[in-house]
Amino acid sequence: MRIEEPVKQENGYTITIPVRWDDIDGNGHLANSKYLDYATQARFQFLSDHGIVIAPGSTETYGPVVLSDLVEYRREMRFGGIATVTLELLAARRDASRWQFAQNILQGSTVAARITSSGGWISLAERRLIVPPSQTAEAILQIPRHEQFQWLD
């Protein structure tokens, strides 16, 4: 998946992703699972931009875990288009141990999908939810806040 440079906008963090041929389903539009893949890419790109690299094979002892995703599909996206993916912090605990992200996937200025994801951090050894290391917590709390942002605790 080729990703263009992230763009930090007043209304959130944004990346662009070209819609590739293998992202398309049998109906000729973006496969539903790809919307979540694009949203995840924006989240990991934000963390990477802030010095947090969590990847398969890394030495990290923790990782993000999604507890729920809600996807609202609004418009079709087709091969050859450019998906603009936004990222905003909708809610969080003050220690960043739990979070909720609001993301839009746009084609041009048209919202193709709205995604709300809730999650936290898991210890890979203990397999339980944890408070992340301070550098990770600081990065999460730097995600631009949604206009309806609220603290969870």
C-alpha cells in the first residue's frame, strides 16, 4: 500500500492512500474490509510519526487492541481514486489506556465512510489490558481532538 506524506490539518491528522486494483471487491467498489485497513494505517502512521513503531517482529511487549469498530458507509469508492483518511481523538482516559478515534475516509470532499474505533493497550506477555508506556500515552494524547472530545475517566 503506497502512502503519501501525512498532512496535519487543523481539523485532524490526514493521510492519503491510492485505491488499488486489489482493494476492489466483486461489485467494483472498495471492499468493506479495506476501509478498516485504511483507518488502521492512519493510526499506525500517526504513531510512527511520533516515534512509536509497533510492527510484527518488533521487540515491543505491548500493542494496541481494538475493542469495537463502527463503520458507516456513505458513498462508493472506486479503483483509481485517492482515499483521504482522517484521524481525531474522540475520547480517552487521561493515562491513554483506553481511547476512541473518529475517522473519515473521503474521496475528494465527499465522505465515503465514517469509522469510530474503541480500544486500548494489551500486554503481549500477560494478555491483559494495560496502561501504555509514557511515550506512547503522550503520542496518543497528541492526536488532534474531535470537536466532541471527552475524557473517559
